Amino acid sequence: MNKILLSAGTIAVVAALAVGGTIAFYADTETSTGNIFTAGSIDLKVDHTKQTYNGVDCETCSVNVYSSTATKVVAASAGASNQGPFPIPAVDVSSPHPAWQSEAALAPAQWIWATDPTTLNDTTNNAEYTFENKFQWNGSVVSVNLDLALAADNGYKIILNGTTIVDKLPLEFNYNPAVSLTGAQEAAFMGAMVNGQNTLDIVVRNMSAGGGSSGNPAGLLFKLNIHRDPAQCKADSAFQQVCRLWTEKDLGQGDTFFNFGDVKPADWGTNEISLHVSSNDAYSCLIVGDKDDQENPAQPLAPEIAAGDANGVGNPTGKGELSNFLNVFTWGDTNGNGLYDVGETPLGGVGPLSSLTSIMSMDPSNGQFLTATTTKNIGLVWCAGTLTATPGSAFGCNGSGMGNIAQSDSFSASLTAYAEQTRSNSGFRCTSIASRPPYTPE
């Protein structure tokens, strides 16, 4: 009995020690910061680098750009009197310096500035304005002659598509005769030119002086002429006036792959289209939408009637028949030369625009897709008639089956480049995209 009481007392003492004391434990903490999930993206860009029509290349034959009230003022230095908002039209200077009145070589260029007359601020603050013109260029810069003549009061800088060609802003010219680019500067200018829209910016600085506008006027005169060797360009071709090429970009108003106003049986053409995606691999399609077939006029012409044409008969919508005879074919143009070479892969079978929705398919059905950060060249050929596409051979276009039934008809449509991720998307098919309302063109 005594032994039992002793054990109980011992337990009581241990309990007291546990309550009244502290016991140390080893510890360590590691924290991972900045954990985040970010949704990926697909940014599709398109370029249009080559186009032909009946064997004729799309290329600009000549460009003439000169200073006028169509020139835009797009920027100003802090000391300039006109601070926008920009862009604003340039102003024709009403009283240019007499020494500049004789610049006949620059006609019809006008002496322009941001105000008329030159303001006092612009005569005393080294005021600078940036003047901008845009021009379209199609085709290579080969066998091209270029002349840019310029006069400025006072210093100037010439910039093409963000590349500085000449920088003479710190210099005073004070009505010197117009100057032209040197050979090296011309080469730099042509090296900065791109297919599609080009932006020419000229910055002019009016050096500080007293006397107001009469004693220190300001202005810019320039004339740019670019022309291709006539032997290399069919300047009288209506095709050259409407075809459009461009470098890698998001598509916008005026970016058309086709614009033909007088298609005849056996007419044909090619297009070189390149697609680019960033960040993620993507399946891609070229989708024909917004189809519009018209008889033009509603009552067919006599030859059409004789050929069996009638209202409500024709393409699947019961209107014009032209799209029935416009056949297309696309392929992966590995070397980008516009030819269907041996070993290159079809991206869609030959078929008429009247029934096609996707004229180019890169999807699991053919194992094709766009690889991120690389360029995929796509060749496209069309024919008003029966189209044949054989690897290693010239395209064939036989218009004998087209006949009068399509005479005077027209066809218009949108062409949408569409991209969708490849990952976890094995069920994707281009043929189903056109029926997904709505899809948004790039």
C-alpha cells in the first residue's frame, strides 16, 4: 500500500514540472513565392509576299510622293506652337521665301509647315515638326530607280519605316538648292522599304532667330519618285493597280488577296501567303465566308439565257454561277517560291469556291499545324475553269467548260485566317470552323 502511494506522488511531481517549465523544438520554414497561373495565347500574323495573274507578277511600277496639304503633321517638339492633337493636315505656306519659288524640279510639291505664317514660337524655340506620307510598294526592290529631292528650313531628318536614312537636324540650310540622296543613302532607303504600306517621316527643325516669320520662315519641300525599269514592269496592267502585298501583320481594311474585275475563262493566278503564330503551336485554316454570288444584272444576258441560265438556278444560293467555276488548290510551299514542287504537301484538294468553306486545312486530319515562332508558307492557285495541280509541273487551267453561263456574274467573299491551339485538341477540324457562329477574322 505504501508503494502505491509513492508512485502516485511521483506522477504528481512530474506533472508539475511539465506545467511550470518549457521544452525547445527544432523548426524550419521554407516559402515558395510568386506562384501564378497565366493563360497562354495565340497571336496569328499573316503576310502576302507574292501574287501573280496569268503569269504577271504583282509589282508596283512607280510611286510619286511629294509635300502637300495631304501630308500629315504627326508630332512636334515641346517648344513648337502647334501641339496637335495629331495627326493634322500640313499647311501650304502662302508666302514662301523668294529663293524657293524657283524649285521647278520639285513641282508639284508645296512648301508646307504646321502653321501659316510661321509663329513667333516657331522662330525662337528650335521648333521641330514631323511630316508624314504613306505609300504602297508591291514586289521586290530590284531594277528600281529612286530619287528623293528635298529642301528644308533648316535642318531635317529622313526616316523610312522607323529607319533613319539621313540625319541633318543640327544643320542650317537657309534656302540652299534642293538636295538629293547620295548613292549610299538611296541604298539604305531601298533597304528599308517593305512590301505593303511604307511610312515616310521627315522631321524639320527651324533654327532659332529673331524677326518673326518674315525674317525666319520655316518649311519643307520634298518630292520622292520611285520607278521600276519599264522592261521589268507591265505598267499598263490593271492588275498592278489593285494587287496588294504586305509583310507580317494583323489584317485590316484593304488587305485583299484577290481583286479582279474582268475574269475570263482560263484566267488563273497564284498567291503566296505566310502564317505566323507566337508562343503556341496551332492548327490553322483559311476559311471562305460571306459568299455573295450575283447575276449582274438580275435578268441574264442573251448569251447566258441561251446557255441555260435562269434566275434561281446556279450556285447553291440560286444566284450567279461564277463561283462554280472558280477552282482553288493550296499546298505547303516549303521554299516559298510559288511553285508546287515535288515533295510538297497539299493542304486542301482542288475544289470550287461555291462549295468550299475551308480552302486550306492544317489540322489532325492531315497532321499539319503551325509551329510557334516559325513561318509557314502556303501556296494558293486559282483557275477560272478546270484546274490541275501536279507536283513538279506547271499549273493547268482549262476554261473550255466555263462557257457563257457565268458571263457578267460576280463573286465576292471574305477570306479568314484562323488558328487554334494543338495541345489537347485532337478533335479539331477546319471543316467545322465555318459553322461555329461567330468567328472573328484577324
